[in-house]
Amino acid sequence: MRRVNMAALVMNFLVQVSFAVDGVLLLTSLSIVKAFLEVVCTLGGSVFVAILVLRVIWATISHFQSTGNRFNQGGSSYGSA
């Protein structure tokens, strides 16, 4: 009877250790995924800001080019006269 109880205790301990190892592996994998997503989101944000800056520069250049064309054609620089 004592031997059966000891075997049950050992099995119970092994199951608990197995769950503990699974939990550690799960937390480790979640931590790695979180770090990867942080890197991806940072790069994505940087690309978004770079595109935004390029569009502002492009729009500014286009605006001044169109304003300069109107001014050179005898119009005013304050819009259509």
C-alpha cells in the first residue's frame, strides 16, 4: 500500500514539473514574439514617418512650382486674379 502511494506521489510530481516546464516555454515564446512585434512595429512606424515627410516635401515643391508657373505667366502669386 505504501509503495502505491509513493508511485502516485512521484507521478504527481512529474506532472507538476511537466506543467511548469510547459509554462516556462510558453512564457519564453510569448516574450520572443513580443520582442519581434516591437521591432516590426518600430520599423513600420519609421517607414510611415519617412513616407509622410517625403509627401510633405513633394507637396511643397509641387505647390511652389505651380505658383511659380502662374507668376511667370503674368498672373499674381496670390492665386487666380
